[in-house]
Amino acid sequence: MDEIVRQAVARAIVTMRDNLGERLTIDDLARAAMFSKFHFTRVFLRATGLSPGRFLSALRLAEAKRLLATTAISVADISHQVGYNSVGTFSARFSGSVGVSPSGYRQLRGMAPRVADRQTRPGSGTTVRGQLRVAPSAQVGPVFVGLFAARIAEGAPARFAVLPGPGPYALADVPLGSWYVLTYAYGCGEVDNHTLRPYTGLAGPVTVHQGVTASLADVRLRPRHGFDPPVLLALPDLRQPAVARPVAV
């Protein structure tokens, strides 16, 4: 990615984070990026995988998750702090994206015992399979892998699994359509050997057709960075000791 574009997108994301409770327009964000509105929207989508509006919405819900899990601020006050005028609208949007209500998320303290899913959605008989890869120097623990309609872990996945670590995966009886394979884990070693940090990976879209028995989608896990959309779906606690992996010499 061109450095000028990278800096422009970064400025826009900082503006979003600093003004989650304010009414931000595309014009406001384009001015922060120092691009025209139409050029900004294109480069932002290319850099993050989401439109500026959807990325901003995801940041607002991610901040709401943080506040619910770490503070005693009321749901109503949190909804206003992250830019919602209606508590009802906030609660509905939060529940649909995270998989649990705001009050339920607070009771869980940010860690879901199970993942909300659409496993009852009719399948096609097709299996999406592949390898979850990571740098040889990295040690990564349990990995969530799921199929989503967009490039963000939001709402119930079409299919998912939680694996003990990187390696082969298979998601069976996937519904027809186009899906992104999104992964999430914690690990260390690729950047430093002591700090546990989130890892992510993306492949797709993978299009599932009737009568096809398998689709292949390998995914490389890497440390998350500031251009990655937040993970909105409530996940189990993946912060277990990273699985020991041999280091190439």
C-alpha cells in the first residue's frame, strides 16, 4: 500500500476513534484523510475491507464492548457515548453484531461460553477446508475460524470451529453463497517472544456452489494491525498459553 494512502487511512481511523460519540460524515473523514470524498471511500475500502461508515460503526460497537466488560457505566450512557441516540437501536445493533445483548455481554464479562451460530441454516453438502498457517517463529494458541458474509467477524457465522492451534481445518455442509474465512487467535514470537497479542487471518471470498464437494481456502495468521476491523462477535477466551511450535533454523 502506498505510504500516502496508508497515512491518510490512519488519520481517518484516528479521527473515528477520537470522536465515537459525535456525528461523523464521510466529508469529515475525507477532510481528515486530506482526500476527496470519492477517492477516500475507494482507498479506505481497499485498505480495510470495509466502507468508512461500516468501519466506524464497528469501532463504536467495539468500544461499547470494552465499556460493558470493564466499567459499571449504564447501558444507556454507553449507548450515548458511542454515538447512538436511541438505546433500543443500540441494543438491537449490539445484539445482532455481538451475538448477545449488552446486559448479557456484561454478565459474561466479555467472554462468551459458546459462539452464536447459524448451524441450522440449510447446507449444500460442500466442505470448506484448508490450512491455517503462521510464521515459523510464532507460537499461536487456540484458533477461531468462521465463515462470514463480509470481511468482519460480525453476527453469527455460517459455520465455525475452534481449533487447538494452526493446522488443517474443515467446515462441513456450508450454505450456498460467497463467504470470507476469518480467523482469530492469540500468539507471540513473530514480533516478540513475550507479549501475547491478537492474531488474525482472512481468505476469500470463497463461493460455494451446489454439487461441489470441497472448496480450498488456506489462511495465513498474522498479528492484527490498526487497519483490521474489530472482532465484534463474542468469542470464547482464546488467551490460553500458545501452542509450542518448532522454530526453523
